[in-house]
Amino acid sequence: MTMHRICALDDLSNGAAAKFEVGKHVVAVVRINDKVYAIGNRCSHADVALADGDVDCDTKQLSCIRHGSAFSLETGVPSTLPATQPVPVFVVEVRGSDVYISDQPSLNAASSAPRVRRAQP
Ligand code: FES
């Protein structure tokens, strides 16, 4: 995994998403104050760019512009239908005034999928 500089921190608008190419991936990058998140840009429900969606800074979620599924910026897991599968999550580092993102996801659909637990009797 290699970290790539994508922009300066000041290039990112607070509470908005922007699209970047990192290696072979396209990621949606969101800045909330001094914290930066990066998730896969393609909605898991259909081929729609999540970077075109709305950010909820309080819940740290990015909503798909087409049907409204809200994806966690921390885990990639959707909290609302119709999407049921997570999107990949990428490592982000803010080094001084620059933003770096990994070229491989740290969490993907297999590792971040919600686990169903059996109810206790
Ligand atoms: S295309 Fe994203 S929720 Fe349907």
C-alpha cells in the first residue's frame, strides 16, 4: 500500500465531497473540520458517484444523490436502503498541510460487511 498526496488540506471545502483518482481507484474525499475521510466513489447500489452527494457532518455520512442511501465515512457501511453493501474505505493521513490517501482500501465489502449475530435465548 502506497500513500499518495492528492491535494492540500485547504483545497478541500469543509462539509463537501470531492472526487480524486488514487492509483486505480476513484475515491470520494470529505473534509469535516480537520479530519478527512475517503471512501469508494461508486455507490454500491448502482453506478452513481458518491462525491456528488450530500455530507452530514454530524453523523459523518455521505448520501447518494440518486436514491439517498447514506454511507458511513468511517466504515463505508450504508445505514439506509436501498444500498445494502458497504463501499471501500481508504486510509487518509494529513501531513502538515497536505492530504495523503492510500492506493488500496483498508476496509472493503468483505471485511466491513455488517455481521449478523444470533439472538441470545
Ligand atoms: S444509486 Fe446510490 S442509493 Fe441507489
